[in-house]
Amino acid sequence: MTKALIIGAPRSGSGKTSVTIGLLRAFARRGIRVRGIKSGPDYIDPGFHQAATGIAGLNLDSWAMEPPLVQHLLANAAEGIDLLLIESAMGLFDGIAGGEGRTGSAADLSRLLGIPVLLVLDISGQSQTAAAVAVGFRHYDQNVRMAGVVLNRAGSERHVRLSRAAIESAGLSVVGAVLRDSMLSLPERHLGLVQATEHPAIESHIDRLADAMESALDLDAILSLAVSIAPEAGSPSAHLSPPGQRIAIASDAAFTFLYPHLGHHWRQAGAELVAFSPLADEAPPGHCDACWLPGGYPELFAGRIAAAHKFRAGLADFAATRPVHGECGGYMVLGESLEDAEGQRHTMTGLLSHSTSFATRKMNLGYRQATLLSDGALGRAGQVIRGHEFHYARVTDAGRDEAFAAIADGTGSPIGLSGGRRALVSGTFFHAIAAVTG
């Protein structure tokens, strides 16, 4: 029987990712088959979860995914697994006004699936006041159960004693305390954490996190807080269909953001995913019948992409007869040009007519609901797709192509037209997560 526990916090930056990664590796060392899951649309943390366990990560998103799909994905993720640790995005209750159980928060998953929460409290700058925060979490929603507390970034043993005593006197269990240590922090850049595959010493860093959690936390107590789950079978009907039978997937340091559940479902549906590297000047393999350019960091490699003549020529040849779709970073590469952070303009593939810039940054962040305006890689015209947008680049020239989709924000308020489409080529800043079936 699989057990599960949600790891939540009052806000982003509380250290829950470091705690989660350390616990994943610590439990894996014990021979426990443990898998990490990220609530919400964060596509970086699942890579760290996989690095810590050797088992593929997963996103569960209560806003973008209909409840039957959440159940289906959880049931698949639990197969052969002893323990699921579900890491919250942002604060535990943070989400949008998407309707009951559809806010995108980790609290939705707790209610839907009956999974309790291990609360990570950053107690720097406070002591007994941490108890007021913990008690507030316990009483805020009676359907979201606080199973225990981790004290994080404590300054001293005395600091720990004061905070622990106040929290335990309020009736909550404290399973340990992690002292403040800058060596436990993960490196960041403009879209969040530097990805696990790019971390120069990922294994030693994860081992350091695991060592810290093993020495600071009561792993047996944490394991006892997890509850056995028997997920319903759910339904995969809201999954996005594979865009082809053999899909060429750009995969290197510039193209990295493919949601794990998409690749897994496409393979389950019988598709073959064939990786190629634009940074290595590789064209999409000729035996493929669709090409997908995921998001990533093309702005950091714009010069190399501009100089990748075999890639650019090969992609143009491919697009003449087969569909090509780009998301976010992939969309930027499909355009005429990309201006990097220093203001230097680099020629891109020109398969779409827009231009983008990273020189003047403007954060675009939020859930998106897209209605497709024509048939293509993501589905038929009129299909509604839910997903997410997170980028600092902006469009400096909208170009002359047909729009790809009409988009609204997470509450349904219209935003306007998004992306572009020309012949068999399409692209958008929007990352697709799941379809709307109703």
C-alpha cells in the first residue's frame, strides 16, 4: 500500500524544496521506493525530485487538471511506490478563484485525496510567534489536516527549544529542526532554481541535503505521519494527445521544460519521443512526423542557436511537410529574431514572423486558458487547453502570422490573442498542461 504526505509552507522561500529533496534522498537511502510530486505548474522541481530518487517526477495541478485526471495520474504514480511526497507550490493555500477544489493550491490536493500536511516553518526572526502561525494553519481549514511541523532555518538550539515548546504546547507535533546553513540553499536564476541537470555538483548537494535531514529530523516520525492511499482509477480523457507517432523533441540546455506527465502519456499512447539537440547543431530526425520545441533558456544561448545552421535549415525542411510546435522558449526560437540580455539581436529560425527580446525584462506569470483557433499540434479548432505562462521575455514585433489561440487568465477574464501560426508551424508563450473535456 502506498503512503503519501504533502510538504507545505506559509510562503515561497520557506525552504520546503530543500527539505523535500533531502527527505526524498534520505528515504531512498533506506531502501524505500519514494517518488516526489510537485503541486502546481512548476516544471523545474520535478527534475530535482527525480535526481534525488532516480524515479521520474510529476506535476499535479488542481486548476489545470480535471479531478479525474489528477486521480488517474496519482494512481499511476503510486504503482510500485512505497511513499509519495507532494511538495506544495508557494504557500499551502495559495491559488486562484477557480471554483471549489480547482484553485491550483496544494490544499486542494489534501482535500481531494485526504493527504495530511507536514508544515515547514521558516522560524528565522521569530520564536514563540511560530506557534501562532502553526495554530492558524491547523484551524484555517478543517478539511486540510496539519500532521506535523518542521522548524527550518533555526539560529541556535535555544531558538529551537523556544519555538518547539510553544508549538507543542498548542498541540502540534514538531518532527525536528534544521539549523540555518547557507550550504543547503539551491542556486537560482530568473525563472527560479537552476535546473538539476545543470547543477555542477548535483549529487553531492543532494547528499548534503539528505545528511542534514537525517541528522535534524525524525524520519520514522515523518513516515508515520504519511497515510495510506488507494487512488481511484480516474480518467486520462483530459490528457493532451501526442502530436505525432514519432515526435522529435528538442532536448538540451536551451530546451528543457517538458512536463513529465506529457511525455509519459505520449509514450503510453504509443508515440516514440526522439531527442535531438539544436545546440549541437542537430536537425529534427527525418523519420519523425512531428517536432516539439519545449520551453527553456534560449536567451542564454541565442548566439549558438543563431550559428546552428544545420538545425535551422533542417527545421525549415521538416516544417515544409510536418507540424512543428514551440512553447515559450521554443516559440522565441521559431521567430525572426531574439534579443539577448545585453541587447544583441540574434537571427532565429524565421518560421514565424514575430521577434522577441530579453533585454527589457517584464515578468509574465499565471494560469492560462486557451481556445485553439485552428487545427494543429495541440488539438482541433475550438479545443480548450489549460496551462501556464512564466517568462520574462516580451514580443517586440508581433509579426504577420495568424494567431494561435485566444487566451484568458485563470479566472476566465479574456487577455487577447496569443502566439502565431503559419502553415504547419505554430507557437505560443503558453505551456499546455491538460485539455478541458466538459
